[in-house]
Amino acid sequence: MKVLLAATSYPRSEQDWQGIFIRRMCDALARNPAVQLRVWAPEGPLHPRARSALSASDSRFLGALSEAGGMAHLLRSRPVLAALRALELLTRMRRALRREEPQTDVLHLNWLQCALATGGTRLPMLVTVLGTDLSLLGKPWMRVLLRRALRGHRAVICPNAQWMVPVLQSALGGLASEIRYVPFGLDPHWYAVKRNPASTPREWITVLRVTDRKIGKLFEWTRDVDPQKHRFHLFGPLQEALQIPPWIEYHGATTPEELASRWYPEASGMISLSEHDEGRPQVLLEAMAAGVPVVCSRIPAHVDLLQSLETGSLVSSREEFLSVLECAEEQNLLAIRGRARVMAAFGTWDDCAARYARIYEDLVAQRSAACGS
């Protein structure tokens, strides 16, 4: 099957973590023998079996967008410029889809708003959905535009978390062939991490894009915690002008390899007190796959993930949070259970690619049947 995958983020180098899960997805799809993959995304390292679908002009535009921090960052920091860039992005993507249509069986679009660029093509498509996509669905004009873009298409909408399915059914039901939950996979090396957590002080890590809503109550709730008992480490690119307090050790951006080899073996737990519009945070799945206990705020994405796996700790107050920090034995038992359940429920990126390939096959078969009739 000839698949054209489009995304607005992709790592520009081996060290870049912006859109790294898109690279993992592309690598796994390229390894699948049933798929011939072309990629329209910011230029970066591609699997040898994948091919770029970028024009030189598109490559320059997407590269500049990545240098600016990506569309999500522009929306937060410079909304007027973001609107102009979004219009140009959709125009360029629409031209690319039309150009590539003759040699394409299925479109794979990341994310929901990319479906706005499909005017003029009737290729069947799979559309992945994240939590940020759902925040856009809260805007009436976005629902109108998406319903217009999807009308007449054979499309399977694929959120990466189950809690998003009823929201999408309410907003888009009747316009897509199906709304099907398809979880992302994980790199095998997470499951292979050998744990030997430090006892005193206990080391707690947080990995995210450093913004106010992503940080949530982290700075507030860790204030005045005894540094002889607990130390807090923060990893990720600083994307807003936040003052990081002295009781948080900020390490800047990191790599999956550094987390797996240096930090996850010794960490007492992963903390995410995000108040952001999360879908299903991949970093939490990676931590659980590595056997690291997780402590999370009660936002829908965290509640859905931890309750469905019956693992991890959800906290709503500083008192609950501080209590969890002291429960080492209970946390470790939850982590052992979480590792096994993550493997069973999500598997690897190759498992995810196989899930997508089955949907491609369904879409191609439906198109062939329609053409035959």
C-alpha cells in the first residue's frame, strides 16, 4: 500500500525531541513490508525505506516553522503570526496532497486540523487525534470547517486515547467511516530498563515542554519539601519565560537514551501535574514501561490512562501529593503492575504500525469495492 503521511512536526536531528513520536511512527511504518511510505513533514532523519514528499520550498517553510518552536508554540506566543502561518501551512499541504495523489492509496494525517487541507482530493484517509486537537474542537468555527472537509471522504479518525472517542463521536459522528481508538506504541528499550531506585534522597523527575500549564502545581507543591529526603528534576525545552525555583533542578532538553540509561533506573517516580489539554502523554507510558512509578494530576487524560491500567497515583491536592511521595512500597508495586499492563495494552511501535496497516487495508478495500460498483 502506498501511504502518504503528513505531519507538522518531526525531529530535525538525532538529538531533537520535537515530534519524536512521529519519527518513531514513521520508522515503524517503513519497517512494515505491506507499506510503501512517503513523508510530508519537517525535514529530518528518515528510515531508509521511507521517502520524503517535500518540495524544496515546503522544506524551507516547515524548517522555519520548526525553528520557531512549531505551530502549538506559535499559537501560545504569537497568535496573529500563528494564524498566518496556519493558512500558509494548509495551502502548502493541500498542494502537496494533490501533487502526490496519483501515487497514493491512503493518506495518514497527523493531526485532525490537517484534514482541513484535503479539499480537492478524495483519497481515503486515516487521521490521528491528540488532546490538543480536541481543544480546537471547542471552537465552533473549527467544527464547521472540519465537518465540511470530512464530508464525502472515507476517513477513519484515530484518537490515541479511549476517552476522546465519545467527544469525537459527538462532534464528527456521521462524517467518518469510523472513529477507532488506536494507541501509540513504545520503543522496546523502555521495557528493558533495569531498576535500582535511590533510597535517600529519593529522586523524582518530570519530563515535558516547560510551559505554565504543563508545569501545573509542580513548583507550588514541591516547595518546602525536605531536600534531604526528596530531590526534584525537570527536563524539557523552556518554551515560556518561567522562573524555575531553586528547589527544582532544571536540566534542559534531554534524549530518550539519557532518560533510559541515566535517570529511569534510579528514579523514585515520574511526576506530571499538568493542567494542559493532554491526549495520552507518551512520556508517562514510557516511564511506566520502564517500571517507573507515576504520580499525576487529575486531568481527563491522566485519569483515563491510570484507571484503565489500574496503576499509578492520581492526586488532587498538595496533601495527597506529599502523602504519595512517602509511599515507596506502594508506588513500586503499582509500577511492577503498570509495566506488564503497558506491554499488553500498547506493545511496541511495530505493533502500532500493524494496527495502522490493518486500517489502511480496510480503506483500500472499501475504495476498490466502491470503484468496482
